Amino acid sequence: MTAEPLILAVDTAGPVAGLALLRGEQLEGAWCARVVRGAEARLAPAVQELLQGRRPDAVALASGPGAFTGLRVGVATALGLASAWGCPVVPVSSLLARAALSPGQPLVLALLDARKGRFYGGLFDTRSLVPAPVGPERDLPLAELLPSQLCIAVGEGAAVSRAQLLAAGHGLAMQPDANPAPALARLGAHFLAQGQGLPAHAVAVRYLRPPDAVPPADVVAAAADRGA
């Protein structure tokens, strides 16, 4: 009997960096921490502690949208490790992973704070195993992301705009800013089984606005050295 693949999930799209390790239906470990600066220095040791010498069969990666600096660090770390391990990467929308935190809902608004008065947002129907997008993901002020129908909001962006959402009559998930890495791992396992794993070099970051800084070129090489 073939063992279920071991999936490492990496999410640094928001202010809380998250990791999860999943085999089949069993969550074997998770880690999260609010990281303001120096995410690369905390992420790699957390990965090593979570894995305890094991090598995953695939890496599920929150590939955007999200905060530029954090997202780049997470993507570079994940791709560097996947290259060193020789395993596929399953890129998953950061907003899709957060929508999955509120299952069984006809309309979920997943939100990440994009700063400058704007949010990354996407509407999803979460009544199936994989949340179904209801329109495109967008980068807009909160008022322009709110649907005319009542919805449940989830994600770090929902947590920081709780008052505005409730005032508009919308609901919030029980823990809107919960670590999305376990949900990301489950989505990654599903997409991997559908043949959607990619080699690390084929994965791209999904920005909804042009980045205004140059990614740290040494992060991928450093991450690959740590995973070798």
C-alpha cells in the first residue's frame, strides 16, 4: 500500500507566517508567528523543526496575492527548499486558502490588508471541498470589494476591518485571522492528486499590483543550501 504524500504548506502572504505538515487527513504539525521583520531568519528554522529530518513529497505554497516582502521571502524559501529536495510545488491562491477557513458558506469574502487604504479581496462559494471563485481577485478599497449580498469575511484583512464589515451587515468567521497553512496543505494535497504540481522554476508569484522593491536575490540560494 502506497503511503499518502507528506505535504509541507508555506504561507507568508499576511502578517502571520504559517507552516503546516499534512499526511492524508492527518495534520502532523503546524507553526505560525507574527513576523514584522526578518521573516527569512525565522522561517527556515521553523521548517526544520516541523519536519524533524523528514523530506516532504510536495510543497503547497501560498503564491499570492499578499504583502510584498513577506510573500517574496516565503516563496523564495519554499522554492529553494523544493529545488533542493527535488519535489513539486503546488501554488495556491492566498485568498483561496483563507476562504477555505470558512467552509459551507454560499458567499465568503477573503481579505488581506494591502495597505494604503486598500485590500486584496476575493469572493468564494465554500460549499464544496475546494472553494469556487465568484469573480476575480482584486486590489481595491474595502467598500468596493463588499458584495451587495451578505457574506462571511475571513482573513487578516477581515480582522483589521471588523468594525466596517459588521456595520455594513456582513458576518465574520469565528477566527478570521487563523493560521491558513493547514487549509493550504489540504488544498495542496487535493491539487497534487489532480496533477497540478509544478517544478520550482515554473512557479511565479501572483501580485495584484506591481512590486515596488527588488526581491532579495540571496534568499533562494540560502534556502537551497539549508535544505540540501
